[in-house]
Amino acid sequence: MRRIAVFDTNILISSQISHGKPYQCLELARKRLVDGVTCQEILRELEDKLRHKFVFSGDRVTDILADLLGFLRPVVISSALRVVAADPKDDKVIECAVVADATHVVTGDRRHLLPLRSYRSIQIVSAAEFLAEVATSPEIILEQEQTEETE
């Protein structure tokens, strides 16, 4: 089964700060082992947080966004879906996943998104859970074997 994942803003931010599990998730999309999807609303939030909260330079933010758009497929959402009553800002992540026919939302949001566990047939998982699940995929096992052979 091909996995289609929406990475929420905190996963995207974490992937830029360290080479931990969020970074590893994005690398799966970069290598085309999973399909990564995003929308302008998620990218706008990412841009805002990187500029204002993490004080990244404008050039660095531009480079990050361009890099992400090199391997994440953008979809257009209407911002009409209402799912996360406790934090309506998270609705964009769920709607992005619905529009993209995603199999997963990968998030670090322990307060609002992770407690949902799923929406329709979309699994809502942490980066660690996503990595554990895809580690058993034939295409991932093959990639790991090929990497080991070249080392």
C-alpha cells in the first residue's frame, strides 16, 4: 500500500531544526518512498513560525519552502472543513489530508490532533509511529538494503 502523508507544521519545523524522527519522515517523502502532500495554508503557517518564532532569515525561509515544494505535492483546500473544535487552526491539516486522499497525518500535536487517532480512513500518528509502520514496507526494506550495500 502506497502511503500518502500530510506533515503538519510542527513536523515540518522539527525537520528543519534537527535530524530526528520528523526529519526522517520528510526524507522518506524526499526519496519518494512515501507521497508527501501539503497546502498553502500549512506552508504559510510554517513560514510565519520560522520567521517570527525561530527568527530564520527571509532567504533561509524561502529556501526551505522551495525545497519542500520540490518533493511535497501541493493541494488546494477550501478551509471549510470543521473537525478540531478545540483548535480550529488544525482543521487545515485534516482538510489537506482529505483533499489529498491521504493515508496519514503525521503530527507532533499531542493536545488536539494525536488524540483523534483517525479521521475517516486517515490515520493520525506521531513521527515515531509513522516510521515504525513504514519500516515494514517492502520499498523501505529494499531502500535500506541498497543503502547498506553502498556503505
